[in-house]
Amino acid sequence: MPHLDDTVKEKIKVLICDILELDADEVTETSLFKDDHDADSLLAIEIVASLEKTFDITIEQSQMAEMVNLAGIYKVVAAASGNE
């Protein structure tokens, strides 16, 4: 399981909620961005760009398939930052 502290997880959640224009209580670790929150590919690209800039990481295109919910994003960010 990826190791990210709660502060980093909260920062990621706030970033995602801002991009998707959702309240924090609407997004859970397992709610699906596309199916549950109507996110499209442009929002996905914005999420990746924001994560890369905020955390100074590089997310490979192949990892985007895992980024369907917060749990997936936590895993990808942890891997990209060397915290898995």
C-alpha cells in the first residue's frame, strides 16, 4: 500500500475537488471520477498536470489508467515520489 501521510492525502483531495468543482464530502477514496463525478479526459489531464506541479513529480501516461479515484491517485503519487 502506498505511504502518503494524511496531510499529503488531504492536499491531493483538495486539489481534485477544486478541479472537479466538488465539495470534499462528495469525493471518497473509491468514488470514480468518470462514472460518479462526470470527469472527462480534459479534467484528467488537468489533474495530472496539477499533481506533477504541486508535488514536483512525473506521472507516466501508462499510470493514468490507475487514476480512476483517490485511492488510485494516492498510489500513483506515492510511486512517483518514491514513497511506495
